[in-house]
Amino acid sequence: MKLTHEVQPTTWLELFGVWAPMTFLFLLAFITTFGNEWKKRGHQFLLFLFVVWMAMQNRRFLGMVGLLALLYIPSWLAQHQHPPLALRQRIFIRGRVYLALLFILYVPYWGYQYYQGKYKIGIERPLQFVVDKPAFPATIATFLQTHTLKGKMYNEFGEGGYLHWKAPKYRVFIDGRTNILFKESFFYENYTRHFKSRNILPILKKWDISYAILEHKTFAPTLYRAKQWVPVVLDDYHVLFLKRGVGNDSLIKRYAYKQLRIDPNPNRVMRYWAYLRRHQNETFERLCREVQRAKSEAVYQSHNFTWLGKLCHGVRKAIQPLQKRKTPPSNTKTRPSTQPNKHTSPSSQRTSPR
């Protein structure tokens, strides 16, 4: 069995957001260092910084940070047996105790929820679990288990481990562990570079990908506009695309979602919608209501729906619908003359072409 070196870089977002216990440990170390003399506690703080640096190199080392708490327990016990008289020292000791209790109560709950794959936590809402939406593509994993997809898989870095665990018969595109599709050098060459790119089509073509599992907010909008790629499974966060003509056409025929194609030419769309506003306002309003409905029910923030919503508002504000006339306007060539005929008297004049 061939093993590869694990590649699991840690970002600052994960360090202080997803990996929330790291924040508590950092505060504990900080208060311990400055709550006592630097000469007595400075080496512990430097050791803590070194382990944090190791954790940033590979997220699997994050657990080692928890072992540093053992360095502080003896000093805490000693100080509680001989309580200091200074108010400043009493405040720091109580702060350490409260943070430690919060850490002890929070970490088991956090670990259970996160590693079950049911919840995730982000820095945008610190220390608050998002309990209403799954963090991993569970619906897609079930589809992979019950069907056999042909060709190579593409997945984003965060979902590789989950997919490998739930659907082990497939080789994931990127994960950082064993049973990967490419060699170790692939990570160092492509991890940072291709995840900064918004156009995924060249990547799929380069690696001859047959089906892709994407998050809605990253690369999925690009494949929605590609006629060769068809969505077959959706949830609140992820979508599974199958490529036509590579052996999965029977699944496409059975599970494909119908998509509304939007004209990519903005000038043509604006001219047509302005025409509808002037001459067919009921159709225009019905179209705007459909855009709002699709935008509210979309599983990801679509730039097309956002732009169409702004277009509805702008056209409605700038252009007024034409008023319907009871009688059609007459042609200028057949309009009655207002001058009397020279050959007839005013009492007996008739309308004649001008």
C-alpha cells in the first residue's frame, strides 16, 4: 500500500473560526503569560506559538495545542493553594478559571457536532453553530452509493474526506490523504492556484473530469451556463453535475434538472424588457415576479437573478407603459381637412384627402 504525505494546510479562518477551541487556548496562554512574571511563564507562551505554527502547516496538528493546557494546570493549582493578595493577580486567576471551564464544557460539544458533519461554524458568526443546513454533501454521497458513475470525479478540497469516507469506491479529486486521483505534487502545484480561479471549465478539461461536486457559491454558476454539464442532485450547499457523452447519459436522462437559460447579451435583454414595459406591461410585471420568486428560492446567490431584479426596478422607474387608446390613431394621409373646399360652399363641403 502506497502512502502519500498528507497535505492539510490550515487557514486563519479555520484557526479562529471553524477551530474555535484554538481561540480559547490562545486566550488562556495570553492571560497566563501576562498575569504572572514573564520570566516564569514566557517559555510556555513561546512554546504555544511554536505549536500554533505547526498547526498552520497541517491541520492534523491542531490537537497538539490542547496538550499545552497541561502546562498550566500545576501553576493554577499552586496559586489557588496560596492565593495572592494583589487584586490584579486575583482578576487574572479568575479569568483563567472561567475560560478553562468554558473551554472544558464547549470543546466536547463542538467536537461531536463538527465531526458528525451536521453543523459548521464560521467566523462571520463567532461561536454560533449553523444548525439548519448541512456542511457536507450528504445527499450527493447517498446518490454515489446507490448509483455507479463512470469517469473521474472533481470535488473541492473541503469535501474530499467526507466523500472518501461515505463513498469509498470512488477516488476523490483532492483531499490530502490516501486513495487520491493524482500524485502528491498535484497539491503543491494546484491547491492555491486553481482555487483562486473562477473559471473551472479549463480545469475540468485538463483532467478529463466526467462529474463534478461543487458548492453553489464557487464554481457552480459556471457549469450552470455550460450546455455540456447537467445538474442531477441538489441540496442547500452543493450540486452534482454530470457531463454529457462520457457514459452517464442514462442518469442524466433520468435525474436531470431543467434549467432556464438567460440571454447572455445584456443590451438585448434591456431592449426587450423595455419593449415589454411599454407595450406589454402585464407580461413585464409577470416576468419580474418570476425573477423575484426564482431569486428567493435559489439555493445559491445568482448574479443573473440579482442583475435581472435590478433591471426590473430600473426599467419600471425609467419607462412608463403606453396608454391604450379606445380608437386607433388615424393615418395622417386620411386625416380630415380643416380648410374649406374652394369649389364648394362651407355648408356643403365634404371630407377629402389632403
